[in-house]
Amino acid sequence: MPEAILMRVEDGIAVLTLNRPEVRNAIDDAMRAVLRETICPATQEGRASITAFLAKSAEKPA
């Protein structure tokens, strides 16, 4: 199963991609937990250069 959230950092901006197109990238309790598990460590792992988070959705394959 692919990761529910993909993250990369570009120029101090963490880009999060919600990667569950099969459920229209719905944010349910499980997804909220994954968001916390992704965002919290990113802000505490010496990545003080992160100044913003940008969230986007993965598209459902054709």
C-alpha cells in the first residue's frame, strides 16, 4: 500500500501530498493521525528552515 502522505521540503516549504485518491483524499481520524506523525517530527528534527506547509491532493489515476 502506498504512503498516505508524501512530504518533501523545497526552499523552506514542506510540501505535503495527500495520497489516497481512491477515497478522494478524505481526512478522517486515521489521516489526521498520519498528518500529526508527519508534521510534528518535521518541525522538531532540526528543520528550523521550514517556514510553511503546503498541502495538495494526489489525483486518481485515469
